[in-house]
Amino acid sequence: MKRLGASFFLTLILCTALGAAEPPKAVVPHLQNISVTIKAGRSEGSGVLYVRDNQCFVWTAAHVVDGLRSTRKVVDPKTGTQKTIVEFSDAKVVKTLIESGRTVGRFELDAQVLKYSDATHGEDLAILRVRAKNQFKEGATFYDGDKPPILGTRLYHVGSLLGEVGSGSLTDGIVSQHGRLIGKTIFDQTNATSFPGSSGGGIYLADKGAYVGMLVRGAGEGFSLYVPVRRMRRWARETKVEWAMNPKVPLPAEKEMGGIPVEDIGKRGWKVEAKTTIYGHVFGKTKILQRRPRLAIPE
């Protein structure tokens, strides 16, 4: 399932899409225009474009691109200590072109993994930056409220269902529930149909097309979980990348953007340790960081 960018328990079977009223003409083409397929080695998933200042950023699920992550050991020339460097290969952003009811081609662009928070200990979120400029004109508009009401609020999901073969697919549903917890992580729920490959795709308000979340998990027909935009916004503020979803936040200069730490190990679950030894999750393993009183990440 991972090869199609699906979450660990997404086990869906191919079926007939949900019946729905005819969607607004202007909204659906826009949502399909801002939806792309993400290729990350042997994995395929979905992504959503966000465009500003002639640059294009792509929001996707971290588990879609985690196969691009690698580490290597280096020796700090100043201290002589050994350090682990985390690196990411480029992902591929693929846009399928359809004209007059027929697929007429596709183009593929390299994209840098700019920010990454893993699915196990983090937020399962990643931001890519398309290396070529002026390639896309349309991008997502993020919902500016807290959460859409459950009372029959209609939603669309657009993603690459089953990978590139289903790029730009539209399904629909409603807001089923808020605040589902897996561990300490909050998800919202929809009955919009998803398939392997949907991970990283957008969930939108059907009436206006506002982005309300990122689909990342599913467990059968009509049960899908998405990262709500309120959680995405909190993470973006904490990691200083809010400019990748809020046009009011200034875009960093190129040099500053190049210095952004790629991997975010997160701070959720920190607690005060009675001991004077500080422990932390470092690349999936518990390791002593310092020996003085401070916060420590529990297992």
C-alpha cells in the first residue's frame, strides 16, 4: 500500500464513486487544476499546489515522500564529534493534461522537500517546492475558520486515486466528525471515498473550494481521516513556514529559505523529567542529548 502513498491501515477496494448532485462548474475545474501526483521513488501519492510570488509549493503527506529520506554520518571539523545529516532526494510533481475529454499528456517537475514531519512521531505533513518557477498559476485557498460544522457540510476530495492512473479524481461526502484521536494526534473524518494514492490530496468545501484538510488515512468504504487545516496552521506557525499557506505572511528570501531545517521532530509529548538527563527521539531512537534539567521526550 505504501507504494501508492497510502497510510498503514488504508485497505480499500475499487468501487463505484458516491452519487452526488452536480458540482459547481467553477469549483471543480479549479480543484482539479491545483491537484497533482507526487512520485517519490516507488511511492505515489497526491499533492496540492499553493502558488505565490511566481513560486509553487506543494502540500502532501510525509509518508508519501519518506522513501526519499536518507542519513549519513559526518565529522564536525570544529569539534571532532560525529553527526548525522538527514537528506532528501527530490520528489517528482506530475501534472496530467486533459483536453476535450481525453488525456493528452503530462509533464513532470523536480521538487525539493522543504519541510517534513514524519507520520510516526510528527504530523505526517510535508511541504515541497517546485524547482522551476512560473509553472503554475492556480493554487489552493486555505479555509480561515476553525472547523466546518458537521451539520451536513458537503466536501470534495480530489487526489490521485490509485496513483497517477487516477490523477485528478473527484469524490464527495460530508464532514462526518471532528477530533478523532490516534495517539495524541487529531484528525477529522469524512465519508468522501478514498483509495491508495489519495494520501496528501485535499479535502475542500464543496460550495467555495476552500481547503479544509489533507486526506491521509482511510479504513474502508466511506471512512476517511484527514489532517484538519487548524492542525496544519498550528504546525506551520510552530515551524516558521506559515508563508506556505498564508499570503499575509512574508515569503522568506532565497538564502533564508535554503537554511530552513528540513526535518521537524516535533515537540508533542514533552514532559518534565525528574532526572537531570535529557532524552530525545533522534531519528527514531532514544538518545541522551544533555545532562541538565529540562524537558524530555518520553517513549
